[in-house]
Amino acid sequence: MPKTLHDIAEAMKDIDFAMLSTRTDNDAIAARPMSNNREVDYDGDSWYFTTDDTRMVKDITAAPNVSLSFQGKAGMLGLRPFFVAIEGRADLIRDKAAFAEHWTSGLDRWFPQVVDTPGLVLIKVVGVRAHYWDGEDEGEIVLKGGGPA
């Protein structure tokens, strides 16, 4: 039976990090880990904090189409492997009210001045399509305005 967005969201609750991939200025692909904080109810949008002096912000400014890769626990205690790849579009948000809305205490480690951190940027990735692998079950779902691959 094909998975729904709710099914994928439930599986993603146990995943702490995603790899966020961008296209660089020389058309290469760059990826970096971003914390999901295990406090996310995935609805097709993902939210990550960074600062405006990063390569990632430069990449997104030039080419906002990005991908997110998630890997669940696999092989431990007989668990089936779970993977999901999200295609999406990233928006850069520089609004303190939005920062406060998405802030969790675990971020204090990375940004000690909290929402007043100079150059703070919130990245919103609007998922368009999700491809999942759950053991031998795999499929694709359209999230927000995405069409067939």
C-alpha cells in the first residue's frame, strides 16, 4: 500500500539530521547536515537555521531548488531501512517573528544570541516531491505543486 505524507512524517520524527543539497556556482552539488531537532511534524515544509555568511545561503540565493535526504535507523534490532529524498524550493527568511516561531532550545548551542544572532537566516524548504524507501517498499508522493518525475 502506498505511503501517505502522514506515514512519511511519522517515520521522519525519529530522524535527527537531514543532508541539505544545493547547486553551487560551478554547477557542482554541495551537501551539508542540518538538524531536524526531532521536534518536527513534517507537513511538506522543512525549517533550518544558518547565518547569511554561509556558502549554503549563497547557493540558495542563486539557485533555490534543493534536496533533502533523510535516513532512518536501519539494521539495528532488525529494523528495516528507511530513506526519504525530498525535492523542494528553498526560501531565505530574515524575520525575527518567524525565527521565534521555529526556535527550539537545542539551537541555543549554535546561536547563543538566539533570535538576535547577527546575520541569522531561516531556511524554509517547501517540499515538492518525496521519494521513499522503506525496506522493500518504495514510492513517490507529490507534496506541494509537484508533478510527475
